[in-house]
Amino acid sequence: MVRNEFNFRNRITNRRNYIQKQFNIYLEQFVSGQNEEILEAVYELGRTAIKEGVGELEVLRLYHEAILKINGKENGVQVLALDFLNEFLAPYELRQRGYKDLINQLNEQNIELRKEVEKREKSEEELKRSKEYFQHLIENALDIIMVLKPDCTIHYGSPSIEGILGNSPLAMRGKSLCEYIHPNDVQKVYNILHSIEEGKIQTIEFKIKHDDGSWRYLESNIKRTKGLNEEPVIIINSRDVSERVKVHNNLRQSQQKLAGAQKIAKLGSWEWIVEENSLQWSDEMCAIYGLTQEESPKSFEEYLNLLPSENRDKLGTIIKKNYEDKTPFNFEQKIVRADGKNCVIYTRGKVVTDETDKAVKLIGTCQDITLMKEVEEQLREYSERLKSYMAKEEKTREEERIRIAREIHDELGQMLTVLKLDISLAASDAESEFEAEHDSPFMEEMDTITKRIDTIIKSVQRISKNLRPDIFDHLGFDEAILWQAKEFEERTGIKCSMLNKANCIEQMVDERSIAIYRILQETLTNILRHADATKVDISLKQDNRFFILQIKDNGKGIEQKNLKQSNSLGIIGMRERSKFLNGDISFEGEAGKGTTVTLKIPLNEAEYAKTTSGLTLFKDVISGD
């Protein structure tokens, strides 16, 4: 080793001696000959000196020694020697420039490196903050975050587990997630965990056990990826949706109940979002039309196409007008189901507006009332027959009253008159035959009997008139009403006034006039029994369509609850009589101010039919008749 080092040093010394010798030779030759070829050789010698490690100071020493040897031989030696030295030092200058360029380059690189370091430090700081923020989010997140190993064991669980499931995340670590999942959901969760592809996300809902033994519903997003060590992991982000599931279940049960109720009532519902022209029907709505959900109309135009052609434009115009006016509507219409069956449906709808009062959609219901219409028709026929029977019975009853009244008036009245005459004759005969005094007990008794007979005769007359006032037959309906008012005032002491503004009395045929008279009688009887009134006002008037009888008292006023009592036979009888007349009777009472009874009767049967034929607003328009 020492030998090698010695040889190396010796070789270096020899090379430097060679450079020194050549330097002296080239300098003397250049000073004497000024040859350009020598300068090129000197330039290469300078490069060799650099390679051999000869420094600038050592070069100056060689120059100094050589210049001393040749100094003074000729003029201009100093200048030539300096040119020679400059050529020799040219490689040194180039190297120096290279060093400077390198230093500048290094400085620039250092600046860039410093910027890069600062940028990296900033990125590391931001990464650190992001990591801390992310960790903070995970630790305070409301959702559950779990990291599972491929075998489904829990590797990490966020702190939110304890708040949602009541379990400690540390206690769950290392255990299989399937231990906590409801038995009914274990298999489907297990299948997804083992079949999901890397990078894919799959959503699933399942039940998981709470620490208190109850079950919670989780909606989870599952993703398979790689962890920090490139090991495969499964990340599960879960949200507690127990309340949502509960609400959804309650809603589903409500919808099932609603669907059941609609089916029983044959009542379907619909919704038309106008701007989207989107029409939705419930299942029962489809059943009413004999369609499936797939066959049901999805727009208003498709719905109109289900209707008879003669009704489409009219119905469309009506519904659109109600939509523009934002008013509810209802109507009946006849339809032909998909199976060819004719039905009658009753439709109701209303307009729904937004917060700016802009109409946005129509909602409503349709009910199959075919059976109800059939029953209604049967009831109408039954009512007409019953009304006919009642009219016949009332006519029979009135005829019987007339017969009884006439028998009482003619036969009983005459018999009483004859009896009174016989008693008077007997008293006169007894007075003359037995010379009885006028004020004797016998004669007094005869006078008492005569007075009693007079009272009986008056009672017979009153009963006869109540059964059938003979004034009906002689003077007519309005005079009979007036007589009844006066008779009521005389009999009860209740002041009774009458105002007649009707000129249609001749239109009140016998059966109708008698029914009106009986209603008046019953009303006056109720006033006497219940009203504690001191005054009664009776008015007869008419308008273009109705004859109106109004009876008003100043008594204590009838209460609404008394109007609804089933045992109010008088009121029930008056209502039945008004139906027999195809009219309407109303009772209005105000406490302390009395009661008003108003009877309205159509002037003719055609007018009555006009007022009762329209069951709904649009029946005449879209009935399909």
C-alpha cells in the first residue's frame, strides 16, 4: 500500500516537472519566434496542467522563474511573456467561467429547490391539517364509518357507533360484523361483502342490533378498496334510517288501509299535475274504469278519450274553467267500462295552489255510484207509490171527515135540536098542567138541561167545522184560513192577524188546499201547547214559482234539538204533508223571539220537477242522456 502511494507521488512529481520544463521551452521559443503554433501548444499544456492538478499560483511561480531567466535579452519580452501567460491560463479561465456558470446554475437550482421545499412543507402542513380535519369529521360524524377486513371482521369503527348502536367501537373491533346483523339480513349482507368488486359502491338496507336488544335500520354504502399497506379492505358508511323506515311502514300501512277503504267504498282518487300534464290514478280508480295501472291514462287528453265523444269537450271545458277560477267542482257522469258495462260515477275535485297562490294541480275522487243510483231509483219509485198511497189515504180520511162532519152536523145536530124542542114543550106542558111555577126546582132543572143541550149543540158545530169547515164548500180556501185564524183567537185569546197577498188561490185544488189547511191547524195547535205566545201573524203570498204560507209567533222560540226529536209527531206530520204537496217546510226559532214556520209549494207540478231534477251542478251537461 505504501509502495503504491510512493509510486503515485513519484509519477505526479515527474508529470509536474515535465510541465515545468515544457513551459520554459515554449516560453523561450515564443519570445524568440512568436509562433502561433507554440501558443496552441501552450494552450494544450495549460489544459494538461489543469488535469494534473497544477494550480494558478504554481503557474505564476513557473512564469516568474522563467521570466527571470530570459529577462533583459530583448525589448518587448515582458509583453510577449504576458501574452504567453494569458494563453497558458486560458483553460484556467474557461474552467473558472464553468465554475461560475455551474455556481449560478446551482444557485438557481437551490432557489427552485428551496421553493420546492417550501411548497412541500406547505403541502405537508395542509396534509396534516386535512388529516386532522378528516379525523375530526370521522370522530364527530353522525353516520357510522366502519373498515372491515376481507373476512368481515371489524378493523375500525367511528365513535358514532356508540351514539347510534350503544356499543363501544373498541369492543366491536376484531369481531365479525355479521354477529350484530339481524338473522333475516345476514345472508344478503354477507353475499354483498364477498361479491362486491373493487372500486364499486353498493347500497343496502339491513337491521342491526342495538346494545339494549332493540333493532335499528341502517342504510349502508359498501365499497371494496385497498388500505395503506395495499391490503384489501371494505369500507361501510352507514346511516340510521330507523325513523324513516318507521314512517315508511306507517305510510305503507295507511296506503293499504286507504286502498282497502277505497275498494270497499268503490272510491278512487286521482291527481293531475297540469304543467307536466301528468295524470296519476289509484288502483281503485283503475278498477272503476276496468283498467290496469299500465292501461290507465297518463295525461288529461288520454282520460278524455275514455269518455263518450259527446261529453269530452263539455267536460274538458268545465274542468279547465274550474282550474282557472281555482274553484272546487263535482258532477255525475255515465261511462262505459273497458268490459262494456255501463256505470255512473260521481266525481269531486279541487285546485291545489302553491305559496304564491298559483294553481299547480288538481286532485279529486271518483266513486262508482251505479248501485246507489239503482237504489235511489227504487226508492224514488217506492216514494212515489207511498206518496200516492198517502194521497189516497188522505183523500179517504178527508172524505170520511166530511161524512162524519155532515152526519154530526145534520143528524146529531138535528136530534139535539129536536131534543131541545121536546124538552121545551114538556116544560111548557108541565107548567100549565101542574101549574108549576117558573122558578120551581123542576123548571130550573129543565132550564139547566136546555142550556146543556145548547152547549152540546155548539160543541157539535165546532167539532163538525174542525173536521170539515163548511166554509170550504161555500166561500173557499182563503176564507177558511181566515175563519180558522178568528176561531183560534176567540178560543185561545191569542191575537191572530192575517195578511193575504196571494192571487193564486184558485190554483189550490181541493186536496192541496185541505193539506195546507191541516198544516195551519197543526201549527196553531203547537203554538197553543208550547210557544207561550200572545200574538200570531199569518201571511199568504206568492212569487213566480211558489205559493208561500208563513206563520210567525212571538213566543219562546223552538229549539233545534226539538225539531230532531222522533216523537214530534206534529212536526213529522207537517213535513209529510209538505212532501205530499211536493213542497218544503222550514222551522226557524230564536230564543225569546218566537218561531217562524214557512211552507213553500210549487204553483204547478212542472215547476216542482224543474227544481228537483238537477242532482248535481253539471248533470244536465254530462249525464250522457
